[in-house]
Amino acid sequence: MSHEDNPEFFKGRGAQVNVHNKFLKSKYVLDHVEGLDEPMLENLATQIYEETPKKIVSESDSPDLWHMFSINPYQGCEHGCLYCYARNTHEYFGFSAGLDFERKIIVKRNAAELLEEYLNKKNYKPVAMLLSGNTDCYQPLERKLKITRSLLEIFLKYRNPVSIITKNNLILRDLDILAEMGKMRLVQVNVSLNSLNEQLRQKLEPRTVTATGRLGVIQKLSEAGIPIRVMVAPIVPGLNSNEIPSVIKAAADRGALGAGFTIVRLNGSIAEIFTDWVHKAFPDRAEKVLNMIKACHDGKLNDSEFGRRMGGDGNLAESIHQLFRMSVNRFMGDRVMPEFDYSLFVPKKGRQTSLF
């Protein structure tokens, strides 16, 4: 039975279950359905939760990442990507990493104000900050709330470099700001695209923009002088690993200057969410896919080992690495992403009041 014929399959959502939050002592269960007079209903609509944090910039010094400064104006993401490592962070807010992650979104309306305070610190020296280190800053709610746009206005005002990761064409709304920053080498954009197969995207990333739409984003931003990198991530062996060359070629044909990739890892609650989903979406090859993922992570779905967790190891992982390197060499040649210009940062005393 395909997932389309499965009455238990939530169309338009990624996760098919609300897994138990390990931080909570109790949970709802439906052990005796025969004792209910009517079905136990859930609110499937997206719900907004307000947060007023005291800081917005997060610093990470993980051994296998550069010293990263990131900003996430949203917690949770309506895109519903099955594999998203950010799902686990939703448990810290008392929610499930499953369906809750996709429909209970925490928003930080004061993000721009907090960023400006951060840039005004006495000893601050300009560093490139990452928008969407955790969840997509251009997810559907951004169309209405415009928190990401307000952050870009601050980055431009202070001439501080920013790197953006997204898979949503909503980024084109802010082309006026991004083009201005591009002229000054203050922005880079990373577009996530791991498949050109529309049927796979609809199952794996149900509320995201199509591959055609994302290729259009790459082309339009590139034509506007904004450096673009395609992130072929994550690679799920047995589902999209064979598409690496075609994705990189398609992105290169539209102006992408670089590429990156990761191999999927199913840490924490994501292992249960993904396992449940793959058996419903691809029952004929679910076990094969899970075994191939394990083959890249020392026989486990979960892998938190620094230096290995994102790239995997073993023969299968190495073949994916080789295919990626060959594809980049073939289709991108000697293209390089330009360096950020940190010399333009406007200190507090000399700051201009005009945005442009």
C-alpha cells in the first residue's frame, strides 16, 4: 500500500507521529480506543508561540565547525523536512520533535532589536553571522512577520557580513537589500537542494518549494550579483544519493559558485520519526535505506561523533564523497565564493542613519 492510500498518512506534513518528549514524565496515549464515544482529535493547524529572548546571537565552537555565530528568528519549521536535525531542539520547549515541530512555531519578534544591541557591544569586531543555522529563516510565516527582513536591514545598516541558508523562494522578496549587500561583498546565500525528483520532494520535504523553484532562486540571485552555494544536503543513501551529479550541474548552470553536502544522520527522536515515515512512504525499500544509512555511521542510525557525524565513514560514505568531488570538479571547475569584506563595518559613532 502506498502512502497515498494509507489513511494514517498525514498529507502535507513530514513527520507522521508525535514522538514522546524525553524531557516530559507523562504523555498522551490511546490504548483503549474502543472506550471512546468519538475520535480523539488534534489541532492540525499551525500555531504561533511568542518568545521574547534576551539574546539572539548563538555562538558555537563545535570541533568540526568553524566558530559559528548564528541567528534563528524561528524555532520549529513548517517545511516539515523529515531529516531535520533541528527537530530535537523543539523538545527543550516542551514540544514533540515530530508533528509539533512543524505546526507549533516559536517566533522572536524582537530579533532585530537584539541584533542591533549585539553589534553595539563595546568590544564587538565584525564577524560573518549565519541566518538559519537551525531552522529556515524564510519559512512560510516570514511572509507575514518579516522578522528576517528586519534582520537584513540591520546587517546592511551596520555593513556586517551575513550568510543565509534557505530552501524557500521567499528570499526573492528581499532582493533589494541582498543586491545592495552583494555589491559590498557582505552576503552569501546557500540554497538547500538535494533532489530534482518532485515526487521524492513532496514526501521528504512536503511544504518546501519545488526543485524548479529553488533553481530559479539560484539563477535570480546569481544574476543580481549575489554569491550562491548549493547545499546538496542531506544525502539519504538509497533515496537521493544517485542525484548528486545532476543537482550540482543544474545549480552550476544557473550560476552557483560552490557546493556542499552532508550525509543524513538520525540523532535523538529523528531516528524514530524517520523510521516510521520511510516504512509508510517507501515500504518496498525502507529497510534497505535504513541499512545504508547505518553503513555510513558505524552500523547506527545515530551518530554524534565530531568529524564523522556529518560526512559519515565507511565504503558507502566514501563513494558518496568521491561522487560529490567529481561532480564539483566537472561542473564548477575553478569557481570560488568571494571573501566577505569586513572593512566596511560602520562603528557606532560613524553610523549612517539611512538604510541605503
